[in-house]
Amino acid sequence: MRRALAVAVAAGLLGACSFGRLKPGLTKEGAAVAVAAPTEADARRLAVDGALELFLAPGSTATARIAEDFGGRAGEFTGRARFKKGKGVVELRFARMLQALDKEGLLRPAGFPSQEPRVLLLVSEPQGILDLGVGPAADALRRGLSAYGMTAIDGRDSLNEFLAKGKDPAALAAGAARLGAEWMVVAAASASAELDPATRTWRGRATLLADQYEVKGAAPVGQTQSDASVLDTSSAAARGKALDQAGEDAASKVAAEIVRRRSGRSEGAVFVVGGSGLDSLKSLLAAVRAVEGVEGAYLGIWRGEEQSVVLRVFMAGLKIDGLAARLLRRYPSLTLMSVEPEAGRLAVELPGRDE
């Protein structure tokens, strides 16, 4: 009896701790929002309905239909919750919302390809740096392409089951086609580390030389080189971080070339710092969508631990530097941190964070 009581008390304490930890703001799953409603079920529906503006422009017939549909499936798109006496906090599962909206074909505006570009990565990395067959340069390249709305498939990862009957571009492209890729990057990475006498730390240097192809016809697109230099107290960590940085730089170049070749329309990425509050994000998205030349925009990536997000923007007759200039005129309280025209991305900081 005493043991059962102790277990019950422990479970209650754990539940209370979990209840107390959930606060409004970005989370690993998406975001937690404060909601007032008669019941917890109503709170979940309201949370889902309010989040749709992050993905769909309000006011359209499709938005109204999706709001009704998603409201009835609120349990699918929400996770943790704390609710008491008509008030609470509900966690939204953005990945599930994005997946459902993409299945409906509602994320991309009319005139833009319905599928994300798929890129096969074949990156050779230095021995001793690999982790389960996937190295830091390839992993950073994959993550970077994802930020530009592209699906990257790592051919060195055995889980992807990439097979090619040869090592020439034609054979590799045939294997890429079997995985549904339209683009292919064949790259070689090198890394070294030397002791920096001034700081008594290791300076890691890395180079990633990449050949890019269109899978159709194994047509060569071009070659890029990315170099990086990083300091760290460990020589292995310095090499790994330099490879990671080189991979991230290569991603912007690969993505820019793909965007350039896609029939005059382009996609960009807006990196937002201080975007932990959904109200401020909705305001920013409304400003982005209102810029002339912007066909659509939505929340694509969220990083709860870094309090930052990435917006995906679809543009026609507009480049990323033009978007930056027009956006600042429309939203003057924004701080422009950087513009990378070739990479199709810009970084901004919101004036404050919602509590």
C-alpha cells in the first residue's frame, strides 16, 4: 500500500514538473501558445486555427476549408498541454502541419513546381572523420539545402540504398534517378589541423570541391569550391567544424545554381533572429507576403533552442536583395543583419520577443 502510494505521489510530482515546464515560445516540436477556452479540446482547436497564418495567407477559401478540417483533427497537430480553469498552454506540432499542408498542395503558390528539388549528395570525406559513413561536410550540405526548401539525399548513408553500376557521371546519374533526384553533387572534402602558436589552439582548415550535375542526361552544371578555417582546442574538433562550415557554404552555392536554372521564378530564405513569439512572426510574414513580387511565404524551419526561424519565400521578378530593400521600407523596425544575393537568403532581427 505504501509503495503504491509512493508511486502515485511520484507520478503526480512528475506530472506537475511537466506541467510547469511548458511555457509559450518555440519548442522542439514547434511552438507552445497560451490559449483561453472552455475546454482543453477547444483550446487545442484554437491553437491550431491561430497557427495556420504561419503557413497560409488568411482570407482565402482554401484557408477557411483547412481551418475547419484541421480544427477537427486538432489532437493530431498538438502535443503537450497544460490546462486549468479555462486557461492553458498548448504545444503545436509544426512538422505534422507542414506535412498535411504539403499533401494538400497548399504550401507552394501557383506556377511554382509542386515538388521540392531533390539533390543526391555523393561526398567523399577524410578517413577518421566519418561517423557511421556520413561525414560533417555532407551532413552540413544536407542541412543547408533543407533550409532552401530542397530535399538532399546522402548517397553515402547506407539507409538511402543508393546503387550505381559504375563511378562515371552517367552511372551515378542513373542511380540518382532511381532515388527520384533531379540534381546530383559529387564532391571531395579535405581537412587538416595545425597548432596556432598565437592562441595555443588548433586551426582546422577544410576544402570542399563539388561538381554539380542535372540528373537528366548527366549534364554538368558547374564546379564550386568552398573553404573554411576554424579554431578549437581539439585538432579533431577543429577539422570537423571546418568541414561542417565548408559544407554549409557549399549548400548556398548549390542551391543558388538550382534556383537560377528554374524558369525565372525563385525561392529564398529569410533567417529570423528573435522570432520566438508567434504574433511577431505573423506580423513579419504578413509584411513579407505584401511585398510586390512575393507570390507566397511560410514558416519553414524553427529552432526552439536558438529562438530563431527560417521563412521560405517564393518570388517572381524579384531577387533577395530587392526583397530586403522593400521589406525594410514596409517593416522599418526590422534590423537587417545580412544579404546573400547568390545564395538567395537574408537574415533579419525582430525588434523584440513576445513573452
